[in-house]
Amino acid sequence: MGLKRKELDIKLIALDMDGTLLNGQHEVSEKNRRAIKEAEKKGLAVVLSTGRSLKTARDYVLSLELSSYLVTVNGGEIWGPNGELIDINPVETNHIQWMYDLSRKHKTGYWATSSEDVWRNKMPEDLSSQKWLKFGFYIEEDDIRESILKELRNKGLFEISNSSLKNIEVNALGINKAKGLQKVCSLLGISMENVMAVGDSLNDIAMITEAGLGIAMGNAQETVKEAADDITGTNDESGVAQAIQKWVLS
């Protein structure tokens, strides 16, 4: 954690949403809102980089009046400043079928994100009717979670992460938030060295380690804190605003 402000040239702030930008009530605090506005006034791009789909992230983007890119579904989709789809990285339907069968075998909760919808504990009759982006397992029991993780890893076909200690999130191999941000950086003519990335879960580790400055939330999983350059306040303490204040505005 020996980074100095003068060594950094931050041009883009990448923010995870749940557990990071959003507090426990799934709201953006006034402090976070103000800090984002101040950063934009200084000419920085602010990009939400989230496991959520466009459908469940859009209202926040609109309320924050963000005019930059948007990375959704852990890099499964990248959206442009005018709401146009720039990139899509689907998961093969037969892989979704296999994970769906795995969740039924272990009797776990699950959700699946397609380009059109989020399916929770139910699936369409015809899986090939959707373009799939991510599959998620929700598992209370540690031993079952470990067993499923082992089966997923043994396949060698997936990008495996989580957005909480109780779940597993699965994207196509090589697809993650860092990959999405690399694409955004190339479109903006900057590099990952110019990025400050803030997050709390395993689906944030790639962007936190590849960014010029990686920040873990005070409420982040321990693995994320270990990977980060700095640790800020929790999501209920407007930790995002604290990080922006410390590294960008002061």
C-alpha cells in the first residue's frame, strides 16, 4: 500500500455497485453522489462495473446522470455513453444447462442472467430461446458450495467468482470486470494504469489487481482486501466517497 498520489494519473473511476457504491438499503448516499459529481467536474470518467444486468443497474445510472460507459454482468456486456451495446460475451447454452442441472442435483438456489432478463429459481422451457450471460448459485451450506466449486473448476470452462460469501457467479472463461474495463480504456484512449477500481467481492478482484489503483471496501471479503492497494470505509460509511476524496479530489 505504498502508492503516492503523484505517481498516479487517475482518469477513470470504476465502481462496483452492491456492497460498494450502494449502502445496505441499496441506495447511493449523498456523500457518494457528491464525490462522483466532483470527480466528473475534474474530467474523470465514472464507470459502474457491476455483476448486475443493465435492467437492474439502469435506474442508478440515470439517477447519477452518468454519461460514460457501463460494464454489466461482470463484463458480460459493455454499454456505450448513449446506451448502445458495444460488446457481449455470452455463455454457451449447453453450459447453462449443465449448471442448471448441477443446481437441481444439489438443490441450491440459483439465478441466470440473459441479455433480456434475470431468471430467479426458474428457467424458460427452451433455454436456447435466450442469449445467456451468467449463471449464479446461492448456497447456504459451505460443504455444498465447495463441492459445486470443485465441479465448476474441474470443467475448466468458466470464469468463477462471487458477489457474496454465500454465492457463486459464473461467466464465460476469461470474461470479468477487468476485461470489460480494458475494452472501455481502449475506447477512451487510456490504460488500466489510469483506473481506480473499487469493490468488495471476488468478482472485483480482477479489476482491483489490474487497475493502477485498487481499493477494497471496509466491508470487503478478506481476499479482496489482501489484493488491494488501499482499504476505504464500508458501504454504509460512504467508503466510495472517502476513496474519491483521498485519491482524486485532495
